[in-house]
Amino acid sequence: MRRVRSTDTSPERAVRSLLHRLGYRFRLHRKDLPGTPDMVLPRHRVVVFVHGCFWHRHPGCARATTPSSNRAYWQRKFQRTVARDRKVRKRLNALGWKVVVVWECQLKDMDRLERRIKREIPLRPSAERRL
């Protein structure tokens, strides 16, 4: 468990690269916001979380398995994580932030993820001119 990274994971770096390539500018891991979002796009009032399917329990995903040993421990741990994620999303929404969650398994189809990002976070005209 000590080796499990919480920041700068390869899925997070892939999403950062995609956002930057699309012309979005962002800040990383702002500690002054609930949940310390992975990416914050202040101009758009959007925060992005890159969630691992296993740790954050992506519904219906094959990666969201539960280890067979010590199942009670893992179920409690996963329930706390999901509850914390829900609470953080509500707090951010109450503060006027839009929350975008990118799941680890969605990185398999980057074209689809790119279309989703463009749909959920429209670029402002001033940012489009710079491209």
C-alpha cells in the first residue's frame, strides 16, 4: 500500500497531457479546495479528478474487484472512499465548481475521452484563438 501513489500517477499524467494539448490551462492539486482535485481549471470553474477504478469503485467496471482475503476490511475501506468522493463532489458543487471525474478505464479510448472533455468543458473564445 505504501507504493500506491496518490499524485502524478500515469493515468493522471495522461489526462494532463490531453488537457494541455487541447488548449486547457490548469493548476495541480490545489489544497485549498475540498478533496485536493487532481486538476483545477480556474477560468472554467471546473475541477478534474482522475479516479482509479479499483480504489474508487467504478460502477460496472471489471477493474473494481474486491480482494478475496480480508473482505470485510476492503469493503469498509471502499465504502469510506466512495462516501468521501460523494461528499467532496457535493461540497465543490456548493462552492460553484463543476466536477469532472475521469475513470482509469476510460483512458483506453483517448478519442472518446477527448470528445467528452470538449463537450463538458467548452473552451472560451480567447483560448481557442491561441490554438
